[in-house]
Amino acid sequence: MRTHLCNSLPKVSPSEYDDCAFKVWENRVSGYPPETMQVGDIDADGTLDIVFGTTTGFVWALSGVTGAKLPNFPVKTGEIRAPVLLAQLGFVLIFIIIINQLTSHWHFCREYHRELGNPLTIIVPSLDGFLNLVDSSSGCIERIDLGEQSYAQVLVDDVNGNGNLDLVVVTKEGNVHCLSTPSAYHALKVTYVSSPPPLPSKLAL
């Protein structure tokens, strides 16, 4: 089994190295990723992709094989300082323009469509106070106005026990937001965060 290393430093292009320290590919993006890149098969094509946000306010998705940007990427957001989250929500977000034939006015209609491939949803907060949900297959983005900045990765779990997944967002102002989704709970969809064990209240002498 060969291990590849993905690397990106401030003002340095994202690149991938194999287990022999040979550079596999390199690509240039706008800004730089302030946090760890995420690896996952976001478009359900059987190969791993590399996803990250940048300080210039873009969500990038690159092929892990060639380093080329995936279709519909990058996606514009606000400035990003938090790690992105790749979540298996099990639905595809599609925006449809509906035109009223009587008034010629149009508006956006948001719909959720389930599909067999189950591409991953990219979730990341931005410093303009929005939570961004990007559908990896279409590039459509839903922006939820939290009104607060967040530097932390979003967590996914069934918080209220209703059988559906919830998004948990903590903000710099000290608030915790819990947002519901239509996706059914499954143990493999939950975000697990490893943390060190608590320190004993009193040290034994």
C-alpha cells in the first residue's frame, strides 16, 4: 500500500508527494488553505479528491490523481479560516429558476434530490457570518446566515435524537448553533472528534 502526502504552506501551491518523497503533482490556487486539507471521494467516481478552503474565500476541490480542479470548482464564499467538512448527507442540492409566465418575474426554488451516487456535501463556515453548504456534484451552494464568525470545523450528529442528522456550529462569539437536515442518521455519517482523556482532579502523591 502506497501512502501519499498532501502539502500546502502559506503562499505555496498545493502539492502531493508519494511515499518516496517524489512530487506527484502541483497546482496553483488563489490564496492559501489556513487549515488541514480534507481527502474524500466527493463526486463518487471511485477516486479520492482533495478539498480545502482558502483565505481569499474559495472552496477548491482537486483530483487526488492529477491535481486538476474538479468541474464546478472553485466555489466562491467568504474568507475561510476553518477546516472544511465532507459530510454524507445523502441528498443533492439543486437550485431551479422558476419563471412566472403572467408577470415574467423569476425566483429561485431550492430542492433536495436523493441520488444513488450519494456525492459528499462540503460544509464550511466563512468569516462573513455564513455557513456554506456546497453540493460537490453540481457546485450549487446554500448559504445560511448565522451572523457570527466561526473558526472551527462543523460537526455532524443526531443531536436531538429525532433520527436525522444535525449540523453543530460554534462561533467566536461563544454561541452554539444546531441546524437540522433531512438526512437520516447513520453511525458512519457522524463526525468523530478524538480528544485526550480528562485530567484527574487531584494528583496522587
